[in-house]
Amino acid sequence: MTIEAIQEGDPSEHFSMFSSQTSKIKYSYNKIREVKSHRVGELFSAYRDILWDDGRHKYNVSSFIGEIDEILLGERFSAFDQSTLDNLIGTLRQRGNSNATINRKMAALSKLLRKAYKMGDIHSLPEFRRQKERAGRIRFLERDEEARLFAAIKSRSEDAYRLSVFLVDTGCRLGEALGLIWNDIQEHRVSFWITKSGRSRTIPMTERVKEVIKLPPSEGRRPKGPFTKLSQAQFRAIWNDAKAEVGLGADDQVVPHILRHTCASRLVQGGIDIRRVQMWLGHQTLSMTMRYAHLATNDLDGCVVVLETPRGEGLSGESSAFASPLTTVSAAAPTQKGEATAAKPAKAPRKSSKAK
């Protein structure tokens, strides 16, 4: 085979064409790219502002990635293999991380590595499997706890008290409330645009909320929103001091987010269906709202009546709201048939139409 038969085309086109009797193979040299090695921390520095918005979540992700980089001892890699991921998860579990915490950290790492893979920084990805999480006990405030805690907050800061009432009656997140501006409040409704899920929502306000969003008269320029005078750090500091005063300092679940749980639990216990609770809270999936479903126990009260009914008394359709329609119909059918048979007269013998 001659060289002319093997090579075709102009070298200036940056490719060579090799031919045989059955096939031609084209090699494009201008698409070859060297894959360098990187540290997790370097990838995060390159893509953090692209992947995460500024805020508390970005701060938490920065902490997660920093811990992962420390566990990996700053190792450089061009491919993140499965064994590396498994060892990382094992180390986090040895450090006392729950499955829920591991899932949050792995979600941040997965998002970062997928971006690096798309950009060509790494050339393989491991399989991220979600760890099984146990349904934890949800803590919410009783009415008397709320009254004592809010009184202690009000004695320290009127603005913090107004914010606390707003949080428990709307069920919004702390960041959502602090980000409100006056244009978000229209008549009897409030709209949340800056949300964790990225989806806006609008909910009606209670009478108590309508009162607390009104700022007391003061001199000077009006703030941008009803709670913009406070920062998260300031509110949490006031909250911690107040909860210690009322004897809740040792309860690590009594954090500002408990007000969101309290709102959700009151809605469910009040008979609001799960779908509406999901819309009120702004949950992205129904499974997140189902954590509160066990609080809707009123629907099961009728089961006790059935279980406590002695045997032999029967389950008549009039006395039991839980009687099966099939059972009721089958029980009533013989009586109706008997009544119809008794009322219907006997048929006369049929005469033949032919003459004998």
C-alpha cells in the first residue's frame, strides 16, 4: 500500500486520514486536551461563585468542602474513583456524622465534581448513593413555651419579638423573613421571593402578623423591610439568651428553625391537608412535608370505636362510619329480595296458543 493511499488531505487541516480495505479512521489532533490533577479545595475556589449563591448555605458548603479536603490530605487527582469516595464516607461516619449530615456533605461534593467533569478538569466520577436517613423526632413549641420564650425575647428586643411572631405564624425560614422588603407585602398577603428551593410563594397573613410587620413610629429613614434592622447573628444571640432564661438552654433543638416546625405542626393538627401544608411551607417535594403527617391523628379516632365494639353487635351501615359498602349491600340484599318475593303475586299458568 502506498503512502498516498494511507494519507489523504492537507496537513494544515490538523488531521490525518488512515485507510484500509474496509474502513477509514480519522484522528482530530486539535481536540486532544491534557487533564491536570486538582485538589478538592482548588476546584471549589474555581466554581463556588458559579454553583452557589452568597448566603448561609454557601458558608456551610465551604465548611463541608474544607473538611473533605482535609480528610483527603490535600491529595491531587484527575479521576475521583469509587474507593476514594467510600473511604471518605467511612471517615465521616467514624467522626460521628449521621447519615443525614453525610448526605448533605456528599451533595455538595457531587455538585462540585459534576461541574469539574463537565469542564474537563476530571475525567471520571464515582456513583453517589444516598445514605438511608432515620426519621428523627420533630420538636415544636407548646403554647405555654412560646408565651414564655417570646416574653423573654420581647424584654430584650422589640424587633426580635416581632420577627419571632412572624416566623411562627408564617412558617417561613429566618433568611426569607430577613430578606423581605415592603413591596413583598401586599394587602393581606406576603410573598417570599428569596427561598431555599428557588420557588417563590405567597401566603395570607394572620392578624398577629399584620400587627408585627408595622414598625413603631421613629425618626429617621424608613428601613428597606420590616426586619432589615436585624441580622441572623443578632437574632440568634437574643434567642439563645432568652431560651436560657426560661429554662430551655439545655435543649439543643430549640433553635429559631423550631418556629417553622411549630407552624407546620399546628397546621397539620388543625386538620389542614398535607398538600396545603406543603404549599404554605414552600417544600419542594411532598416527602419533606410528610414528616409532619403523623401529627394528623384526628382522622384515626373513629378506628377506636370500631375496635371497642363487642363482637355480636354487628357493623350496621347506620352505626359505623367505617362499614364497608360491600358488607352493607350484601347484608341488606336478602331482606330486599324476600320482601320483593312476598309482594309479587304468583303467575297464572300459561295457556297454549294451539287448539287441541
